[in-house]
Amino acid sequence: MQLGMIGLGRMGGNMVRRLMQAGHECVVFDLSPDSVRLLESEGATGATSMDDFVNKLNKPRAAWVMVPAGDPTEKTVLALAERMEAGDVIIDGGNSYFKDDARRAISLREKGINYVDVGTSGGVWGLERGYCLMIGGPQEAVRHLDPIFKTLAPGRGDIPPSPGRENPLSTAEDGYLYCGPSGAGHFVKMVHNGIEYGLMQAYAEGFDIFRNANSKALPEELRYDLNLADIAELWRRGSVVSSWLLDLTASALAENPSLSNYTGYVQDSGEGRWTIFAAIEEAVPADVLTAALYTRFRSRQDHTFAEKVLSAMRQKFGGHIERAAGG
């Protein structure tokens, strides 16, 4: 199947590679000509402009937008809409706000253009591991794109279905899922990221407690000089708190037990805030997620070891480079 990809950054480029490895045809465009040329050398069809990009797509066209959320995505979607026709599909695979998706879908529907929102999780590891996809939009358009989603997703692998779960019609076991109408995909991804904040914060605080277990403020008989890298490695094996985030933490601690290469300045990319907004609108208490978000705000003023752990996890799973202190 043919797919156009706009945005060839940390995730977009690797998504193209994963698709091409499975035999899909990809047309690519990016503001960086070097990024386009690199993927051309690997078998993609490069485009030199937005017009060139759209002209190289077969009808009905399918264009995946993988650029930063907010104004860059808005401008790219509008530019595509000006050039596309009824029956074409625009896919937003970034981290857009779900209310923006609903608004864009209504606007594009007037032209007969389908808008599909795809919450995409997988970070810089997606080429190897696959991408967990949370999808919203018109069902017919989503069904048309199923070969693309199936290729990008991790697949069933060696993970058995949950005990008692028998739903042959669901693709959840394959790592992708149609969640509902426009905005539903990014709504699910938004809450996913809000939960991620809470999980990361719990690990970070736990390892900060370990690090300070040798404090001179404690009675000498209750001081423990703990090996944090070993504890993280231990927990990866049979522990109830094992997870991919713990795997990444163990890797970071093995590389540098003091995490001195991180400042502790922790950025937030928006989804955590939006999750809290949704909780407020729904009158749902979200104590842990709210506290985790506020900790990231505080991290930009002074830094604890917990925040260095958070920085390490973000760099490991998503390639996120934190700003320098005071930046």
C-alpha cells in the first residue's frame, strides 16, 4: 500500500523504514532536504514541495502528518487540505489535542476529506519494537488504512491474550485499536501519557529514597549504601513492578549510577496537562497524575535525583534531550 509521510524526525523517519521493510511504498517530505534524501537512498520516493508530495500520491491519497503538535500540525493539515480531494485521507499521528482533532474533522468533512487521528506510542524504539496505535476517525477510512496500521503495530509476538479474554474481532492484541470517532485516538493517547507521568514519578521517587538511605541524618545502624543499578536490574526479573520504563531506568543507571549527565530539568509535552483538563471537566479525581505534572513544573527551578531519573527515562524511550538548567 502507498502512504505519504510528512515529517521525518525521530519517529516519522523510522515509521517510513518499518513500512518499507514490509513492502509498502512511501512518499516522503520534510522541511529538511537532507532528511528526504536519506530516505530516498533507502528506497522512499522523495518530494521537493507540498505540491510535489500530493502529486506523487495515488488516489485516494493517504498522507500521514508526523510534525510537532499545535501550529506546525495545524498549518500542515490546512496545506494538505487545500491540495487534496474528496475521498483522500489525512492522518495526524502526532500528539495533537483531541478537541483540535474534532474541529479539524468537521472542517475537512465539508470537502469530503477524511481525517484520522492516531495516538502513536513507541518513541525511538518503534522501528524495532513496533508502535502502539490508538486510532480515531471515520471507520471506513480506518479500515482502508488497516494494512498500514498492522505493519506499524508490534503484532502479537509472544504475549498471550489476557486470561478470560476472547474477542476475535479486536485488533488490540496486535497493538493497534480503533477507539472511536474523530479525536478518540488522541484522547486515549492523552490519558496514556498522563498515566505515564505518574508511573515515571513513582519510579523516580523510589530511587531517590534509595539514594538517600545512606544520609548522615539517619542513625548509623539504619543507613544503607544501596546499589541502585543492581536493584533496578533485580526488579526487572519477576517483580510486580517490572515494566519497559523500569528496563530503561536500569539501562540509564548501568551507564551512569549517579546520573550526573542529567540536570534534572524535566519538560512536559502537553498531554499530561490535557489529561488533567479532561479530569477537571469530568469531575474525576486524578491526584497522582496531577502531582506528577506539578513535579515537572517544580523541576525547572531546582533538581533532585528523582528528576534526573525522569530525564533519563525520557531520553531513553523517546530520545528527548532536556534543556540545560536555567535554559
